[in-house]
Amino acid sequence: MKQEQLKILVVEDEPDQRSLISQMLEANGYLVSSADSVESAILMLKQSTADLVFSDWKLGQLSGMDLLNYVRREHPDMGFIIATAYGTITHAVDAMQAGADDYLSKPYQRQSLLLAIEKVAKSLILKKQNRRLTTELSQQQELVGLVGKAACMQKVYSRVQRVSATDATVLIGGESGTGKELAARALFQLSERKHKPFIAINCGSIPESLAEAELFGAEKGAFTGATALKIGKLEAADGGTIFLDEIGELPLLQQTNLLRFLQEGVISRLGQNGEITLDVRVIAATHRDLKHEVAEGRFREDLYYRLNVVPINMPPLRERQEDIGRLVEHFLKLHAGQYKMDQPKLTANTLKQLLDHPWPGNVRELANRIERFVLLGDEDEMIEELAGQPKPLNTNQFSLPDEGIEWEAFEKNCLEQAMNKHQGNRTKAAKFLGLSYKAFLYRLEKHQLV
């Protein structure tokens, strides 16, 4: 709010004094209007608001205090300075307690008036900036879909806000569909790197033979088919943030190279003799238990501790059922806006079924169902699907045999059974096993079932 743009309403019942003050302020570039009473000042504010009111205390039957009470009730963000008679310090105290931004004791000098106006103008600028920043933060949180007031989500918000402004490495855990990438994007958008690149890569979807070149880059001729220089994802994220989703799927060789980058901040492209220094913040995510992976020798222990500087755990939807209603409203509004359609309404019966559903696919599953409902408007179909979906196995009642199992063979057998049960339909088989489609495809490839 620049000085010449500041609109000031001068309220003074003495004509000569009112004219003098108005001329003084206009000479300093302010836009000035004036009133001779509280009643006329209120009428003027109803017709055209001001940024700041400069009012005398004594104004006929009413006082500047009456005007201050009106302004604070109807225009809480408007600046207010009051002029009090010499020796009436109690008036000044009362005014400040009632919300005046400043006061001047009569008689006052021209410079004192201008300094008071300037001080309140700066305060108004700060208030305006704070409101804008608060609005932006709210929009950012809504943009990334971090919705919910459950205690477990409040813990997530708190951690995101505390570490977003730092360059600390963050490891986000949680089941598939809980919103791990949303949390990563929130960390990025609330950071000072938000105008720099955000590069996301799913470590489980990269063929092992291409993983090094994909992450760290490759010189021309470094391997068969490398006909040009390839910039890796880490180098592409220089100055910004890289999100390594499903970090538990990263091959051991690339785990070693990633550890070196986290320790020293340098990489070498495949086939390169020298080193490249990079400034990249690393955020990783996994649905795996990395401590178990370390114990089984599938994940480097030193890399785990390098990544796990700040852990954030995304809770499954079944642990935050009080948020389901908020999420439903959020996705109805989001998808209606996305497809430029009227926002549909759900019946109380459907909403109850949504609230009671166990949501094995977590927030992603809920979002997909609401998106389909917005597009098709078929509430009956959604109810039938919810009613017909098999209940997930209660793993607390599942016991391993005393002689143990061979895990790889067990996993392969589960995949084969799921595929046979659903006549080779990969989407349905993945859903049946509670896996994301990408994770399911990765396991099919791993066991050579494709």
C-alpha cells in the first residue's frame, strides 16, 4: 500500500482545523475525504471505505470512541488514529484498549501527525501481507490435497510445517494410497525451493539395467544405445527437490551411489571421469518396512539412516475415519471444478456407507470413487461396488507356520492366484491384493509372470 494510494478519512467538527489537516495530508500525497461528525463519517464509510480514519475525540454529542467502536465492528482491518485533548491520557488508554492503532495528544506538530500516519500505513501493509500469505498457505494445503483434522494428520501437518523451510532429508512412510507424494509436494511448495524444479521418480518402475543412467545420467557412448548425453533426474533437480518414491525398490548399486551423493553432494554420470556438485534436497517415500529390509540385506543400513533424518508417517484412512466426510467434500469440489460440472450431492445412506468402508486403497481409492461419481452421477453403482468389495484379510488372525515359508515363492504364488482368480485382469488382481497398479506390475516382472 503506497503512500499516494492511502485513503484517509479526517473526522473533525471544527471547520478550520478539518481543512488544515486535510490540506496537510493532501500535500503529502494522501487521498483525503472529511466529515464533521460521527454520523456523517459512518455514512461516508458505508458509501466508500477508507484505509485509515483520523478522528478527533470530541465530536458533538458522540465521540471518536463511538466511531472507533463502529469501525472495529464493521471494518476490523481499517487503520484508526485518534486525537485527544491535552491532559486526557485516560482517553488515549481507553482508545488503545478498544483497538486504535495510535493516538496524538493535542496540540500536536505537523511532523507528529505525518509520522503517526506513516507508522499505521506500514502496519496496514504488514497486515495485508500476512492475510495474503495465510491465504496462499491455505490454498497450497488444499492444492496438494492434505485434508483432515484427525490427530494423526495434525502430527503430519506439524512436521511438514517445521521442516519445510529446511533442507533436511525426509523419509515418508505409509501404505499405498495414503498420500505420500502429496506430503512431499507440500514440503516442496512450502519451502524456499518452490520456484525451482520438483522431480518425482518411482524407483520401483525403473528397469534395473537403466537405473543408474536414469538417476545419475550418462555420457554419450557410455553404454549401447547411449547416442547422446543423458541428464539424470538428480542433475535435473539441481537447486530444487527430488522425490524418490518407493525408495525400497532401488537396486543395491544405486543405493551406494545415492548414499555417496547424500554424504558428499556430488555425482558422476555413467561413463564420466569427473564429478558434478549438486544442490538438491532429497525426499524419499516407501510403503516397505525399511528396518526389515535392512535386516534382510536388501537395503543399506547406512543409507537408511541418511534418509531417515526426519521421518513422516502417513496414516491409513481406516485410522482417520473422522476425516472421510471432509475428504468426500474435498474431492467432490475438486473433481467438479476439474471437469467444469455441477457439484453433485450424496444421499445420507451413501455417505454412511462411505464412512463405514475400510478403504484398503486408502485416500487414493476414495478419490477415484468420488471422481467416477462426479463424472457418471451413478450413486447406485458406487453402493454396489462398496457392498461387493471383499473385506481385507485381518492379518492379526493370520499365523505363519512353525517351519516358516519361502517368501519369494509365496509372493509368486499369491500373484499367480490373483491373476487366475480374475482371468488375467491385472487391474482387478492388483486391487484384490491391495497393491497399486505400478507395484503389482513390478512384482509380475520380478517373478517373470508377464
